[in-house]
Amino acid sequence: MSTLSGRRRAGVLLHPTSLPGPGPCGVIGADARRFIDLLSAAGFGVWQTLPLGPVDQSLSPYQLKSVQAGSSALIDTADLVRSGWLPEAQAGAGDSVRLSACYAHFRDHADTAARAAFDEFVQQQRAWLLPYSLYEHHRRNAGGKPWWEWPEAIRQRDPATMTAALARGRDALRGIAFEQYLFDRQWQELRGYARSRGVLLFGDLPFYPDLDSVEVWWHRRLFRVDEAGRPAAVAGVPPDYFNAEGQLWGNPLYDWEAMRAEGFRWWLERIHGQLRRFDLLRLDHFRALESYWEVPAGAATAREGRWQPAPGRELLAALAAEFGAVPLVAEDLGSITPAVHALREAFGLPRMLVLQFAFDGSPQNPYLPANHVANAVVYTGTHDNDTTMGWYSGLDAGTRARVDACLASTPGDMPGALIRAAYASPARLAVLPLQDLLGLGSEARMNRPGTASGNWHWRFDWAQVEAGLAEQCRRLAVLSGRA
């Protein structure tokens, strides 16, 4: 079940929302293609993103309304105008108005071939698309309220009520499905462009969906919530590097017995969907497949939780039986035990190595460059870390001296020294956040774990990309065998 071939590669971590552009966030249009051109010219063979699904007001891509749907905020308006599906007069409207206008124009003017392509998408993706369209339709009608505050007949998915909703809201439901068609169409075009430039797409699977999601509303039996949507316990992690109180995520926990009874079908369908979009997948919070942190509902902090066993071996065996070599990378950071490592190794999954975690002074630290292994993805830092410049400037004098000695660097050699260490690592894939390639400080940090606001907003500007950056990166890729 090993997922990284013997070829060494380098990649860049950048969420599409961080791309430049005129709108409130980056989209999967011209700037995304320009970014792929930059990657190709610089010798990078991988673009890693964060999850692409619809999010809540926090903007966190790890609090998804659906594990299958794409975020409509990523749809490129310019492409819709260019294709003749959106009148130019509507291009500057807000998301909902713009996409409604696009659907209305398509509904009234599309030719036979375009209609057939949309209908084919609806039929092929019906298993998740119909529940999501119903969920989003009812959520909009309820003014954005969570599903457990909807009228009881809708909350409980009463068959007669659902049938009536399908009939009464047919046009609105098709409009929502059309948004997903637009996202899928643009993403598949982008994936084709990436392949033509020799770039693989590396996605990210949050371990849990949000409590207010179509997954929990539609598949309630698979989650540990009651009929009213109240969880008895929620997800999180114990105290760690990022937070002394742990992290209280609040996501609902899986009912693993129910998952097992259905042969883990929900997981199989989820992976099928993501492999339509990506060449590689990072499984966030992999350690919860061995055991997960269960926090009683209503607890003040994650400290009050406890570990509970999970059927990870059975799930991974089911994935192997379905897909063969699943292109999964295990996010095995945090409170990792020998049992977690044994589970990952039993299925040959690559691990994650984060260089910013390497310099605690222990010669056994697995993130220390001398201890790296080939079946791994090495990072200078992740979306949860500070940028390398911010991290280095915040170190105490002793740790900074240890970093400089280990990397044979000088204080003015950051982030270059850590970047070179990633390229030189035995790990088959080295991934660098774009912030580090651009030499940016803490102002460009993407996320601060355990904080509820101020995250997920960072965007770069093309003016920050120096003229010689691609040539410099390609030289490193050639020297390290990653070109």
C-alpha cells in the first residue's frame, strides 16, 4: 500500500484561496495556472493544497460542510464569462447572486451538448450530490441555521417531506448541483493543465467533518450524535506543541461499529471522490485511526478527554482491497505512540517530517535531518506552523545556536538553510510552504491552532515572486535529485 514511488520530488504548499486575484479569495483560474507554470519552471513536481470543501464563517478548511463538495468561492468568474455562461454585467456580483445568474443563463440558453454534460455529472455524482443539494437548499431556506435547528420533519428526513422538497425545489436544487458542476469542471481542467506541466496535485483529507454538515445530517447513524444532533462526546487532541490546553475541535466522533457494519462504505466513497481530484492525499490526524481523543460534550478544554481505540487496521485493509496502492500520506504529528507507527508501517504509508520540530536537542528526534527516512514527506513547516522566518526569529538564543550549528548556517541564512535541508533530506518528497520560498515573516502565517479568528486569510502577490526564484529552486532540485 506504499504511495510514493522511488522518484524524488519537491513540491509547494499553497491553498488556492491564497492565490492573487481581484476577488475576496484566490480562485482556480488564470492565477492558478500561472502558479502551476511557476512550479514547473522551478522544478517542482507537486502542488499541495488544503481541503477544498465548503467552509463555515471561520473559513477553516478543516470544518467542512461536505467531504465531497467543492467550495463555490473557488469558482473562477472570468472563466464563466469567457465560456458565455455568465453575462459580464453579473460578473461583479456576490457569490450567490453571480452563481444564480450563471445557472439561470445556462438553464435558459445552454445547447444540447452542455446540458448533456451537466446531466451526466449529476447522475455520476448522485450518491453525494443529492444529499448535499438538499442540505444546502434547506440551510439557505433556514437562513444559515445548523441542521438541528431546522423543522423536525426536515431534520429527521421524513420521506414524505423529502419527496415534497425534491418536487417543490427542483430548480433550486439543480442550481446548487450546477455550482458543483462548475467547480468540478474548472478543477478537472486545472488538473489536466497541471499534468501537462508535470505537476501532481496533493490534496488533504480532514479526519472529521463538521457537526453542521451534510454528512452528519444525512448519515447520522455513522456518528455519535442523538436524533437532535447533540453529541455525547467530541473530537480534539490532548496538550501538545501548539496548545498547552490541547485543542477542542468540537467535531462529532464516528460510530466505528456502524462504520464497520457497513464495510466502511462511507470512507470508500469518500476516497473515490477525492481521487477524482488528486494524485496524492494527506490523511489529517492519522493517529486517530489507532486511537482517538474523546472529549465529553460540554468540557471546558480538551484536557478532560481520554484515548479510545479505533479500527484503523480494518479500515486501511478495506481501502487496500478497494484501491490497491492508495496514495495516502499519514499526518502522524502530535502524540504518536509505537502502535500508531506500527499501523502506518504495516500499510507502508509515508509519514510526515517537520523540520521546525527538529531542534529540541535530542539526538533521537525523528525530525532531525540525520534521522530522516525515505518513505516520508519532509516540510520546513506546515499550514499550522509559523513561517520559517517567524519561527526562527522567535527562538531563544540557545535553540537558535543549535539550529545554526546543525544546519551549518549563519543567522542571516534563513529560510534558505532550512529549505536546503528539506531538499537534501532522504525523504522522497520535500514540500515547502510558499511563504518560506518568498522569505516572509509571521505576518504571512496561515493558521494559529487553538485560535478561532484571524486565520486562513493570507494571500500572496505576484510582485513578491523575485525574478530569479524559479532558477534558484530548479538548481536546488537538480542538485538534490528532485528535478
